[in-house]
Amino acid sequence: MIQVENLTKRYAGFTAINQLNFSVAKGEVVGFLGPNGAGKSTTMKILTSYLPATSGTARIAGFDVFGQSVEARRRLGYLPENTPLYTDMRVGEYLRYRASLKGVPGRKVKQAVGDALELCSLRDRERSMIGALSKGYRQRVGLADALVHDPELLILDEPTIGLDPNQIRQVRELIKNLGGKRTVLISTHILPEVEIMCSRVIVIHKGTIRADDTAENLLKNHRAAGSMRLEAKGAANGRELLSQLSGVKDVTEEKDGDYTAFQLKLDANADPTDEAMRLATANHWQVRELTRRRPTLEDVFVELTHSDS
Ligand SMILES: Nc1ncnc2c1ncn2[C@@H]1O[C@H](COP(=O)(O)OP(=O)(O)O)[C@@H](O)[C@H]1O
Ligand SMILES: [Mg+2]
């Protein structure tokens, strides 16, 4: 559905994306992850024909986004990072206008708009002025706009940015419901979002691709560090002793009444749980919690995208 080859974009000498190669198959829901400034929006603007590439090619359903942009755009719905909605139009009116603009035949516009309103739970806002809507509702109008011509592919640039937790949950739910028959490429820097919604993750950092795999494989193959937490009574010298266990990088402590909570940062793949147990027993600490936290996708993401690496 998407094929990107050696895609490069320079802005006045600054390389925003450099020789990107990736593809997205029909029906996949792919997370496009990267910190701010990584090049996500630039890539998406090229894929949606809003911006020409400096070099390389991108195709949507086999159509070149530059040379055959009309054919390519017909097959995709795009939610840009700043949804440019007309604030002085009513929701229904706006969507009808957008549908005709995108080539939905006149006799089908009503049905198409109705379906998009339904899908985005906007039925009761059809007559509201866009300018009077909350940010969450505006985002839904943006999604309805992306969907109104029933595209095979959806390209969503940070669809939950700036929303409150309830609105985020609703938009996520909505995006999940879109999956199945549609292909989705969704950019975000919110990791739990990706774990919930995406079958595959592409990590981009400083304009180059750092990883392209399932979340599961990323976790398996990256030596991201985990951590351990131990809460005990009577562990006055705990910090010093715990620091000496194998695979422990750093220990911090925090008092909680009679108890002390130790937080251990671990080397990749380290698991000093048994050693910590023995240490506690030997020193007669009264342990009320000992937990090891496995590395999360967030740890892998940090490892792949921290500083200059
Ligand atoms: N029109 C532009 N002119 C110059 N630099 C730009 C322009 N748009 C984006 N950039 C730069 O390109 C890099 C990638 O930006 P962007 O694709 O928006 O990243 P992301 O969406 O991942 O946050 C950033 O360093 C940004 O400052
Ligand atoms: Mg962006």
C-alpha cells in the first residue's frame, strides 16, 4: 500500500529526512514513532503529496505521489498535524464540501457524510459550528474529513496530540474501529498508543529509520534496561549493599515511615532478584515489596532515540 525508497527531504540545506526505506502492506496498522523533529510530519506530507521530496520515491497503491498525485490521493485520507478546519462552517456542511472536493459523486455525498459522521460519533454535532467545538470534537471532524471518501489508506499525524485523557481514549477507540479493512499509518510519540493499536512500529530519529519491527520483537531484541524496586524495614545500609549486586547500575532510596523504598536501575537483561532476596534474608530486612519491571517499549524507544546516537 505504501512503498518508500531512498526518500530524502532537505529544507534549505537542512536534511529533515535522509534515505528512508520502508513499506506498509495492505491492512497493516503501523505506528510511526519518533521524538519531536524526527521527520514524521515531513514524511507524511510527502506521502500525501503536500510536499515534494528532494530525492527518492514514494508510492501509494503503486501510484507515484509526485507524478500521479491525483490517483495516489484518491486512495488516502490524511489527518494533518494541525487540522486546517473552516471554523465558520457547520460540521455537516464542511464534510459535504470536502466530499465533493475529493470527488465523491453528488448522489453519494449524503451517504458518505452520514457514514463518516456515524463512524466518528458526530451525528449530534452535524449542525454545530466547527469554531464552537471542543478540541476533541474538532479532531473527530478532522478524522471524518480524512474518512469521507472511504479511502483504503489513512495517514494520521499525531491524532491525539493536545487532547485530554478521555478524548484520547475516544479517539483511540475510534482508530481501532477503523482497522480491519483499512491500512493505517499513524505518527505519535505516545508509546502506549502504539502498543494498543499497531501491528508494527517504525522508529525514526533525526531523519533516519532506527527500527522497523513488531513491538514484541523490538522488546525481545533490544537490550533496554529494566529496573527493580525493593521496600524493606531495617535496611539502614541497603543502598550500599544493593549497589554491589550484579547488573545494578544505580540505586536511589526514599523513606516511607519505617520502610525504605530502594529503586534499582539495571543493566540490560540483568535480573538480580534472587541475589536481592538472599541479601535481604541474610541482613534480616523485613521486605514488603520486591518487584522487577521488565523493559517496556518506552525504554526501547528511549534507547533508540536518546541524544546524538
Ligand atoms: N518548512 C521547514 N523549513 C525548515 N525546516 C523544517 C521545515 N519543516 C520542518 N523542518 C525541520 O525538519 C525537521 C523535521 O520536522 P518534522 O518532520 O516536522 O518532525 P516531526 O513531525 O517528527 O516532529 C525538524 O528539525 C524541523 O525543524
Ligand atoms: Mg510532526
